[in-house]
Amino acid sequence: MATSTDYYTSQIGGPTVINYVYTDMPWRLLAQDVYYFFVYLGALPRVMTPLRPCDSGELDELYLGWANAWSLFVQLLVCAMQLCFVVALPIVVMLPVWAAVGAVAVFLAVNWALCRLLNGKGDVLHSDAKYAVQKPEHAHEQWIFLNGIATGKHWLRNNVNRLALTFGRPVLGIHNRTSGMLLDVVECLIQRNFSYATGDVRLCFKLVRDFLYDAEKTKVVFILHSQGGIEGGLVLDWLLQELPQDLLSKLEIYTFGNAANHFNNPHRHVLSQNLTQSNPKSALRTLVTETSSLAEAEQGSDPDKTLESSSPDATSQDSTRYIVPSRVLSAAKDRAIGHMEHYAHSTDFVAMWGVLHFATNKMGSPNLPRFLGRLFKRSTGRGGHLFNQHYLDGMFPLKRDAQTGALIGADEDNEFMEETIRIGVENAAMDQSREALDVSYAGTRGLGAGAGSPEQVGTLTGGNRRRTRPEEKPKFKEVKVKELSRLWSYRNGRMPPDEPLAPPKQQDVAPPKKQDQGEDKVSQEAT
């Protein structure tokens, strides 16, 4: 299969874009999900293929090792048992009630015991120190991974170790426990259509929320795979409902083989949303400024009237100093979550049933499913669903030491990142619904491309956003995946070029005489 990558810029939002789970009754949505499950069923065998190569060695899921062999054996045993139970259901319902209940109870008990062998104890684990240690320049970051279906503790550990080796940072893994492949699919259907939060969703929400509230953390990177995309989407919905906007701005989300049916990331101001849709160049030049001045709380004043957070090193005995940082960004980037990217294989059954089905509006609905974030759809011969062996080995391959053969980090010679993107083709319902390419390019500041302005790259820019006909010659330079992938900029411990190596430190500044309220300002930068 020839390798190529289609790129879909993020949806903008607005009244024509609606969260899919709000479009109909849950039972009808469930029926549609089951229907499309069988529509894409022909791609199901590709979930585990290709079986080779195993470029990451023992970190790959299908590498020939004892731990992998044991995990695969138990998974296949549980899957076979569940298939037999489904086939036997018509017979079970014909039994007396006590016998039917007993048969179901025995099945669930055996299923739980076998899955316990895979899941082990504990719901949280950390990557091993031999793959990445905490560096001072990364102390302000927290990396979190939430796994997908049919993943036991051994595979989860390999996942977080692979991520740690690739990006040069320790990674915290939250275990989405498996109940066997068939029951995991049933759980996906319930979570997607009924917005049901299982225990691991609640645990994940608590951990992510706590990290966002942690003043020592200025960035939380949340990586999701497969069913983890569904659960991460539910966590995101709760965060958007509960957390202040300045805390949400710490969060970045990256998904692989996402099985979710929606992903939210609203603009913070309607002006930003309107400009991004009608005039992308103006959106890039328009600055949204949040200004918050220092505040002084006199002793004896009502603490409920003081909005800013206190500075612990204040020395004045008569007043307490308060410091709130300001934030300036372009209207094109004025979203609750600053960065959101989805990576998917065109032949991955889970991605076809999830992100590729909803983000690209395969149903042709006039009310577009709300699936925010930029999408990289890759067509390749190794386009399976396994996280390490298929996604990371294909998109973020590792390099080996020439002398010892040991894995030493992400390979800079990356075929996927060097590919020239193609703009994804969609139906007419998607017209005017996505951000311009120059907005995406500016979002990653042309990583790996050297100098270049958005005006040199843009395609659908300007007020009219005229679509280029196939027979017309493109009016933009070729853009590579690495120029649009923000996640790539974190490889081997690096940082995106628009950020400092360490978080800014709070400065000891004398307090003002009066308390000033923070405010949001939108200003037009001179051109």
C-alpha cells in the first residue's frame, strides 16, 4: 500500500456543530453505533495486523516474549469464552430462572478471574526510570496516558515506557482495566451513547483535575488510545464544566486510534470564533489579551472580595500581595484547550468506527458531530490498532545505538513526519466548518521548516475562503507532517519553540495601592 497522510484542520464550532450524544435518544444512537459496527466489520481483522515488524523490541505488543505470550494467551482464552457465551445465550434463556442466573454468574466469575490475571493490582503506574528520568526543565510538566481496550497491566507498562523513551519524560499511566475484548466493546457502546462514567473515568478525572490545580505544574499532556479516547472525552467534558479557563489552558490532548464520538474544545470568545471562520488572517493578527493586575488585601478586609491568589513570600505585615499572570494569544488560538491532535490509520477498525467516522462527518449530517482537534489520517501498510507496534512504531519510530543496538530515543529520520500532507476531502456539509490551514501552521509555528509566515503557507485564507478546484494549481507550498504536529516537537525531551525551557518564576513586585479587577481585552494588532 502506498503511504500517504490526509490532514483535516480542526472544526471551528458554532451553531451548526453539535455534540453527537445530544442529537438523539441514547437508544437510537446505540442502534446506529451497532449498525456502523457491522458496516466497518470487514476491517476488524486488521486490528492486530501486521504481526511484524516489532521495531521497539520487547516493548511491542506482539514481540515474542514470555510476558507477551501469556497476555495474548489469556486474551484469546477470554475472547473465545465470551464468544461461546454469546452463542449459547438462546439456550440460556430457555433454562429455568435459577439455572440461567447460575450460568451467567459462573461465566462472569470465571471471566473476572481470568481478567484479574491480566489486570493485576492497582490502577496507576509510572514509567520505569531506565527509559526516562525527571529533568529540571520538565519539572513543570505532567504526562498522563490512558489506554484502550483489551490492555492488561503488562501492555500498559510497555505503553508508558515507550512514551517515556520517545519523549524523554516520565509518564503516568492510568489503567483502563480490561474485561475481555467483547465486554470492552459493550462498555464502549455504553460509554459513547449514554455518557456513562466507569470507575477508571472517575479516577482519571480526579487525577487530571488535581494536576491542573497544582501550582507547580504549568502543562498537563494527556495522551489517549482507543477506548481511552472515549473516556478521555468524558473527562474533558467534566473539566470544561468545572475548571477555570486559566487552568484548562495548561492542558494538551493527543489521541491515537480514538474510539470517541465527540470531542469538545470551544472558543473562549465569540469574536474569536467568528473571525476564525470568516477571516482567518484577521484572526491570526487579532490579539486576545487577559490582563490581571496585582492586588493588595489589607488586614481585616473581607477575603471573599479578593479574587486573586495570595503570594506566600509577602513580607508586609499590613497587606498581602497577590499576583495573577497575564496572557496574550491570537484569536485563532483562543480556545479552552490550547492544543488537540488526533492520529489515526485509515485501515484501523476502531478509528474508522470512531474518529474517522465522526470527525469527517461520514454520515453527511447537516448538524455536524462536534469533534474538535486536528486530524492526521495515515494510509499505510502497517495501519493496525496496537498502540506501540502500529501507531508509535509507524509514526514516532525509535532509533538504536549503532554500537550496542539499544533503543536510545525517537528517530529524527522519520518517514511519517517527512510526508507531505494532503488536505482531506469531505462532503459539502463540511464547507466553512474548519479552520484555515495557516491557522494550523501558526499553531505549531512551522516546526522544522525554518522561517516562514502563515501567509506563505495558507490555503483557505482570506474572507471568502474560496475552495480550490481539483484542476487548479495549489497556491501554497508543500507542508510536511512535522510542520503541523505539535507532539513531534516534544521528542527526545525537546520543547515547542514557542515556549521557554522552564516555567516563569513569580517575581517579587511591590503591591499597588488599590485592588484592580482583571479583565479580558481584544485588540487588533497593526498590520
